[in-house]
Amino acid sequence: MNNDETINSYRACFMTDAGRRVLGHMLLDAGYFDADLTSVEEIAVRNFVTRILHNCGIGRQPQSMSGFVNKIFELGIDDG
């Protein structure tokens, strides 16, 4: 799958209401917004969800959770 196909597939998956809820839950569960992760395991999990965001076409880590998941796919704009 080329990069455009990958991004389109990930976005199609996570653009639904259920997909947004799942993505938000994954980000929170993985400690994506936690600044104090120290163990190798915690960092590996956060890096994995960071890769999922990259596959969605999202390039930059946000500063807060507020509205982030809903804005990821707004108008198909890549913020990275």
C-alpha cells in the first residue's frame, strides 16, 4: 500500500464516531498525553500510537487532548 492509500485507509477507519472514540481511548490508554513516561514499555506503547497518528497523516504531537481527536480529520487537513 502506498502512503496515500495508507493515510486514506487509516482516516476512513478513524473518521467514524466509533473510530474517533476508539482513537481517543487508545491515545489516553497509551499515555500519549503524559509527559512523565519513563519505562521502556511505556515509551514503546506511546511510540506505537504515535505511529498510528502518523499513518493517519498527523505529523505533530498536540499539546492537549481538548478537541484533538475531533480536529484530526477536520476537512482532511494534515497538521504536520
